[in-house]
Amino acid sequence: MDRKVRVRFAPSPTGPLHIGGVRTALYNYFFAKQNGGDMILRIEDTDQTRFVPGAEEYIIEALTWLGIKFDEGVGIGGNYGPYRQSERKPMYKQYADQLIATGWAYYAFDKPEELDAKRKEFEAQKKTFQYDCNTRKEMCNSLTLPVDEVRRRIESGEPYVVRFKFPTDTEIHVHDLIRGEVKMNSNLLDDKVLFKSDGMPTYHLANIVDDHTMEVSHVIRGEEWLPSAPLHVMLYKAFGWEDTMPQFAHLPLLLKPDGNGKLSKRDGDRLGFPVFPLEWHDPKTGEVSSGYREKGYFPEAVVNILAFLGWNPGVEQEIFSIDELVQLFSLDRISKSGAKFDVEKAKWFNHKYLQAKPNEEITLLFEKDLAQRGVSAAHDYVFAVVELMKERVSFVSELWEQTHYFFQAPTEYDPAVIKKRWKEDTPAHLTKIKEIIQNTPFEKQLMHDAVMEYIQSNELNMGQIMNSFRLTLVGAAKGPDLFELITMLGKEETLARMQKGIETIKTI
Ligand code: GLU
């Protein structure tokens, strides 16, 4: 019988969610929805020393903003809860005990300073210490100590950890849906800590127990977890859960834009783009890291950007809604090599989404920006400005820079334009053109024709006149078609700006 697809996104609340993590959540979501499965949100907070206040709330807010919906989990509930590992604490010990009883794990009493001494001893020989099938024989554990001594230590409350006991000389196979067969010799693997005497499991134990008890069918996660996969596969074997072991898919890393190494938390603000979905205020250091939301990205664009970082549908079209991505997604088309983050491409996606949005929606967003700047204008006017100018921007926040002169007369004039265009006879010609505007019906084409007629019949330099004219209205050599702008500004404002320019701009 085919198993019901159940996937989980299992972040640790150790800080804000990196976009690599968001992409993992997204791919899990695509996969679950495409297969009519369940998507679980599990919070992996067994390492209390790394707990960061606000991180869990941040993760939930970010995923909600992006439209990644969960069927079960923290904040939602479900039949397999609780979904926060710290609340599942009492259930893990029995599993550690089971592995001890079956010989798949052992107690280790080595003190931190003893482990340190070992590490130093190995370093002195230019080797790296690893607690494994070769070294465990020389350490202080239930494999080397007499049985009653082990019992005495535990009963007297001596701190211990439970370590997994890798078998020797065994080839461990991990079948990965993206990378195929990955093999690892057990002799090279570290006897990882599974459980600590404070009653807390480590990530490895809790993760396997939870995936099993929550009936997870597929583990889709970042490639950084591939080295842990042999241990995980062995844990399923040790527990006798091989038959229902989830299938693994390890996603390629997100790389820096130049492809040199993993995209790190610090790269974003250093290279001018966010690596976090939402702005993050570090509660300890007060440091602020930028977020896609606050930078003005639309959530649909971020979903689209991330979907294409490590996967593509193999067709030319690049703009897809989240529901379309659910239909198209396939694990087969995930690349094995790392995906380079491309800032320009990210902006391009946002540009496309902005263009496709109804002008009314952009107008409402722009009005908020205007209000913050203390600029007020009629809704229809802002709408018309948006309609005319939105093509030039990728973010609503860029609109002001492109359109301020629709709302405020220039107070300064670009000296480079003055130098190039403003000649001794410019004020005289603009005065004439001003009269023409005054006396022509206020209609775009008619004004255009009348001004052109003046320029041509006087054999004037078109670029010079038109750019000087524009300078009086905009203060710079930018903006939409001049007659379009005039119609927007209205007759009175146009004439007033021309007059002011004629009076104040001096040749340089
Ligand atoms: N808690 C792990 C993380 O933060 C989850 C890894 C996994 O999905 O197994 O990435």
C-alpha cells in the first residue's frame, strides 16, 4: 500500500530563518501539496543553550507571510503532537534505554576536560580526535567499565551521555532521491551523542524518534545534513523501523553570488541583499539584519525566487504562482550542485510581480510611502502617476525617486544638465514656448505639435530646447514623455514651474 505523504519542516529556533531554510520549507510544501500529503511544522529546540527568544515567532511569521501553510504543528495542533521537542522531552528516554538494552548505544562518562585532553593529544600528532569504533576502547564508558561500576556511577547521579555505537567495518548506504546512492564506511563515523543525563535528547535522537512517531514519509532538508544521514539510517535499523524509514532528499546549498562558498548570514547586508525573509533584530546584540518583506519584495516574488534556486521546471516561463509551482515541482529536477544567489534576478522577479499587480494595489502602497513623506495628493492623481511610471521600478519604494516631481516642484536644477543644455538664449525661447502652452488648448498632442512647430520654424536645437524645458519641470533630465508630464501637472503648475526656471536658472 502506498504510504500517505507526510513531510515536516523542522527548524531550530536558534535565530532568524535564513532563506536557505525558507527554500527547504517551500520545497517540502510543494511536495506535500502535490501529493495530497500533510505538511508538519516541528520546532527542534532540544539544544536549550542555543535558544533565541523570538526566533520561533519569527519563523512562523515568515512562513505565514510567504503563504506556506501547514496542516499540523506548532500553533496549529494535530494528532501527533506536541510538536515542540522540548514538550516531548519525557518520551525520548525510553528510546535511549532501548538502544542501550539492544547494544546499539552505550553510556559514556568522559568529562569535558578528559575529552579536551584527548583532542590535544591527537592534535599534537596532527590527527583529529573522534569518538569512534577505534577510540571508544580507550575512553570511560559502559563498554570499558565493569557493569556494576556503570550502575554505581549512574545511581550516584554522575553526568553521562548516551552514544550511538556504530558497528565496525560496515558500509552504510543512504539512498537519496536527489543524489542517488551515498555510501559511507562505519569506521569513519563518530559515535554521536544521542541523549544526555539531563533528560534531553540531542537533535539526532529526537529527530529520528519524531519522524518515526509522526509517520513522516519523506525527509527533505538541506545538504548540510547529508553527513548525518548514515547515522540516521543506522538509527532506523537499530530501532527496527527500517520498513517505514522515510525517504531522504538533500537539497543543494545556496551559494554566494560569485559561487564561492555557502551563502552566509553576513553576506546579505555585505552584498546588498537580504538573506532573511523578514527583518531581524538580534535580541542580544541589537544588530539589525534586513529582510525581504521590509525591502519591499512581494511574498509571491520571494516564493518564485526561492523556487528557482536549485530547481527549475525545464520550460522557458519563469513566473509562477505558488499553486502553479505545487503542480510543476518535482524532486527529479532539483540540481545536485549548489545554487548561486543572483541579486539582479531577484529584483527582476519583483519587477515582474509589481508590473502584474493591479495599479490600485500599488497606488495604495505608494500612498503609504507618500504619507510618511508628508506628501498628500488626490487618489486619482497618485493612481495616474503609478500607471505612467511603475514600469520603471522594481519596488514601490523606488517610485518616489522616479516620481517626486509629480508632487513637488523642483527646488534645485541638475548642474550637469544646465551646463550641457542651458544657453544664453534659452530663457527667451522658453518664454515663447510658455506663451504657446498658455494659448494652446491644454491637450497633449496639440501642445506637442505647437511646440514642435516653434522649434522647427526657428531652426532650434531640439535636444537643447526640450531638455531645458524638462529641466524647469523636473529639475533633471529624467521623467516620462514631456507632454504626458505637462498634462499630468496641469496648465497652471506647468507655467509656474517654467516661469521659476526661466527666472532662476543661470548658464554655467
Ligand atoms: N533542526 C534541523 C535544522 O534546524 C532540522 C534538520 C532536519 O530536517 O532533519 O535544520
